[in-house]
Amino acid sequence: MTKAELISKMADDAGITKSTAEKALNSLVDAVTESLSSGDKITLVGFGTFDVTERAQREGRNPRTGEAITIPASRTVRFKAGNKLRDTVR
């Protein structure tokens, strides 16, 4: 499903205009992005949890040359599905 399809679905389900649904979706995405960038955890009961994890520096290999390289430490987003979502998808 694309963003445009999601906006259409939200508008139809909520009985609102597509522009209002787009504003709501953009607001949600912005709020999630801001919270995660500041290190907060977001829990949507029944849907899932977003949080930020730290990845340690590690050694890797260049696939072309086989040369050892150092992959720097980084932060990444993790999503864990909630029970309701998990049960629905099964």
C-alpha cells in the first residue's frame, strides 16, 4: 500500500477529506520521527512499539574485494508488533 492509498483509505473510513487525512498522516509521521530522534519510545497498544537501539562498531568485509572494513557504531529504529497485529497477520 502506498502513502496515497493509505490516505484514501483513512479518508473513506473516517468520512473526512483526503487533504485532512493527509494532514493527519503527516502529523503522525512527524511526531513519530521527532520522538524517535530524541530517543523516546512509542507504544501504540495493539499495534506495536517503535524504539531506537544502538549498534556497536563491528568488523565487516567489502563484498567485492574481501577486504576487512570497520563498520561504525550507529543508531537504528526497531519495531516490535503488538499482540493484536501479530494475531491478525497470522
